[in-house]
Amino acid sequence: MRLPGNTIFNRYLTKEIVFSFWVSFLLFFVMFLVNQLLVMAEQILAKRVPPLEVGLLILYSMPSVIALTSPFATLIGTLLAANRLSAENEILAMEFLGLSKVRIMMPFVFWGLIFAVGSFAVNDYLMPLGHVNYVRLLRSLVLRVPEIELSPYTVRDYRDVIIVTGEVEKGEVRQFLLFDRTSDNKLRTIMADSARLREESDQAGVISIELSGNVLGIVPDQRRKETFDYFKANKMIYKILLQDIVSNVNNPGPAEMTSADVYKEIQSKEDILKQQIKEREQKIQNLRNDLIYEYMMRSLQSQTSMVSQSELEPKLNPLFQELQREYNTPVIDRNLLYWKLEFYQKFSIPLSCLLFSLVGFPLGLFSRKSGRMIGFGIGLIVSFVYWALLLGARRLSYMVDYDPWMLMFTPNIVLFVSGLILVWSVLKR
């Protein structure tokens, strides 16, 4: 892929654009990476995890940082490059040489497209790959360093299980206490002198807690006070999913999958939804037929047995109410909506790189007299507005029944229209 026109001109602008992009990229990359390290600090870094594996965890989390950084860097880099060229009158010199502003803008848009393609590749391939490796390594660390999940002297809630831990040393938890419910929904308390995490070799993805030393389980009778069942053992294996991030390697979400795999899953979910809608329509039709039949039969009975119509109406109400409930209860798959949002986001965020370059060039020309810091601030404001629109669209999608495609691409449409208006304003100057 090459830019048409003067090679020297293209190389000069390319050097300026790429340099500004990388400066902005490194700035935002460090900011987001530090934020990632702060998030990991309490969970990982403070639990005596080996430095090499900490480095691998950071490496595996970098694709998500890069995917988040690219749009910011594209906007700020484009804006700063255009600002410098305009402030030093190089844009004016290019125009004296016969180059129009549209021709000058072409390298900016071209590199915006390159950054968008690169962002999509990172978001669609490297980020899922990094996430899978991150989770696998974290699972192995949890087995060897249980303090990551089972901190000493804490109470943790895992879905329907509450775990209370004592001292944690050398991969073993002392004075272990667990509250859960039995298969018949009875409260149960299990206590043991020690516990250790282990992975089941015959069941992929299953993490178990091996209890040992005076294991005691108590199940109180809720109907009769001071009555309970109990059991004692020297050893017990308790299987539990400690945390979604540890157990979702075998069941990744749409954010951890490629767009092609997400699309296949969406097609499968849509087929299931269509079948559910078809079954609902058939049920409504059957209820309608039953209601018509019952009405006709009751009408005949009222004519032959001198029974008033008002006395027969209560017998038809249950059918009518059930039919009304079916009409008023649409078949909606919220999980399918979530998958569609993630699918469209895989395209909308990388596409924003191209649109940010379209916005950044005229903004850089407008802010040339204000200096780079003002231009940088303007870029941050634009980025903040874009991400606010994106997050707002995601939240709105769970409140209204709109097409997920329209919601996820609305911020991009706003960017595109704003870019066209800004470019038109620059051309009219």
C-alpha cells in the first residue's frame, strides 16, 4: 500500500506523523500499563509470585493495553503533527508549492488507516491469545501460590460458597472453614485443620480443595432445633470454581475470541432464538385456536341450557390471560445482545483510529497558535467524549431495544460527521 504523488513529500509527512504517533503511543502506553500494574499489584505482585512469571503476566496483558492505546495515540499524534507543521508555516509553504489541503491531509488519513488495521490485528488476534495465556498462567499460579485467591485471615464469597481462611504458608491454608448448601438446599458447614489447592488431572479446568486433618461437616435441621447431621473424615476433596478469571479458559467470552469465532457463535445463538420465536408463535396460535373453540362451545351451551353469557365468561378468562401474557412477553436473548456488542466493538474501536486521523488534522490546524499543550488538551477532551459516547451506548443497549450495530457505531458516526465539518471549515479558510 503506497501513497500516490511526490515521494519526498510523502516521506517527509510520514516521518512527522509516525514520530508524533510513537511519542503519543509511548506516553499513553506507559499510563495504561502503570494502571494495569496497579490493578495487578494487590492480587499478584504482593503475593510472592516469582518475578519471571510476573513478567509473563505483564507481557500477556500488553495486547489489551495496546488495543486501548492505539486510538488515543492516533488522535494525539495526528493533531500534534498537524499543529507543528502549521505553527512553523510548513503547511503554508506546501500550499505555495501548489499542494491543496486535501492533498496534504492524505498521508494523515493513510496512516490513520494503517493504525486502524494494526489495532484490529492486535484486538482480534493478539488480545485473545494473550488473554488465554494470561488465564492459564494465573491458574497454575493459584495452584502453587494459593495466597493469590485465598489470602490469610480473610472471608471470600465464591458464588454460593463462603470460605474463611486462617494462616497461609507454603501453599497450605491452616484452619479452613467453608459454608455452602447441599444438593437439597440445606445449609452446611465444613471445617478442617488444613487445606491445599490442586487441579484434577481427569477433569480439565476443575480446581479442587483438598481438606485434611480432622475434617468435620455439620448440616443443621432447619425444622427441628438442636438437631443436625454431621460427618467426620481424615481427608476430603471439595471441588469449586474459585473465580471466573481462573475457570474461563475452556469457556472464553467474546472479548477473548477472534471476530470470526464470535460471528459463528452469534449465528448459532440466532438460530436458537429463531427457534424459540417460532415456538412462541406456534403457542400463541394454539392458544388463539383454543380460545375461539371454547368461546364457540360456551356460546352453544348458553343457547341450549339457558345459561347467561356473563356466567360463562369467567371460564374463558384463564385462556385469554395466558394468551395476553404470551403477547406481552417477547422472546429476547440478552446474552446474544452482549455477544453482538462485543463483536461490533472489535470493529468500531479500530475504525476510530482512521476517524481520529480525519478529526486530528483540522484540529491541529485550528490550534496552531495555541501551542502543543493546548492541542494535547483538545485531543484529550475529544478522546474523553468518544469513550463517554461508547460506554454510554453500551449501557443504553441494555435499557432500550435498539440494533447493537447502530449503538456501537454511533460514536464513530459522530466522529465521521465532526471530521467532515472540521475539514470543510479548514478548506473554506
